[in-house]
Amino acid sequence: MKRIAVISAILENPEASQSTFNAQIAGFKGIVKGRMGLPLSEYGITVIVITLAGDLNEINSLTGKLGLIPGVQVKTSISKKEI
């Protein structure tokens, strides 16, 4: 069953990690429902929030791949309700 999830990510060095980050998300375009990015150039970071609708394996796979990118921190919240 599918669930709704939100991945929040902080890119500590966006210039170095942004293209890899975007490539990983593109590989999961079937479950991505929305994305919002907030560049905080005065702090040298970018904050990105991604909303997903997918099964737990897909959600966890994307979270894991994003978390392996150097300089990227991720946290995921997953709904209890199945859709």
C-alpha cells in the first residue's frame, strides 16, 4: 500500500550537491508529487521539501540515496494512513 511522505533536506554546500540531488529525485519522478526549495544564500545552504506518494520501499530508497550525498542531511516523515 502507498503512503504519503515528506522528505526534508538541507544541502550544506548546494553548489557541490545540487546536480546529484536533482538526478536522484528525477529517478523517482513517479512518486514525487511536489517540491519546494528555499535557497538561503546568506547562510550558504538550501532547504528542500519533497512530498511523495509511494510504497515504503520506494520512499526509503529515495531517502537513503539522498542521505548518501556528501553535504546533504535528510529526514523523512511518513503517514500512518495507507492510501
